[in-house]
Amino acid sequence: MAYVISDECISCGACESACPVSAISQGAEHYEIDSSTCIECGACASTCPVGAPQPE
């Protein structure tokens, strides 16, 4: 189960730089996670100041 980024995202970019497989990129509204690349490590969730990345 990959992680997804909720609408709580404030587009700070912390998660993008924390992702070891570069599965996170800036989307139209907020950052997004490519579920086919995500390895479910949780690095994004532990780095996010607002807790936007959550398991799908």
C-alpha cells in the first residue's frame, strides 16, 4: 500500500527531498506520490510538518 498526500499539504517540499526513490513531485494542487514508485518507507510522513502523507 503506497502513501498518498492529502489536501493538508502546504507544498513545503520537505517530503520530496526525503523520498529515497524520488517518488514525490509537485502536482497542480500540492505534492503527489507516484504509487508505482513508492516503497512505503514512511520517510515522507516522518518529515512532513503537517502529516499530509498517509498510507493509502
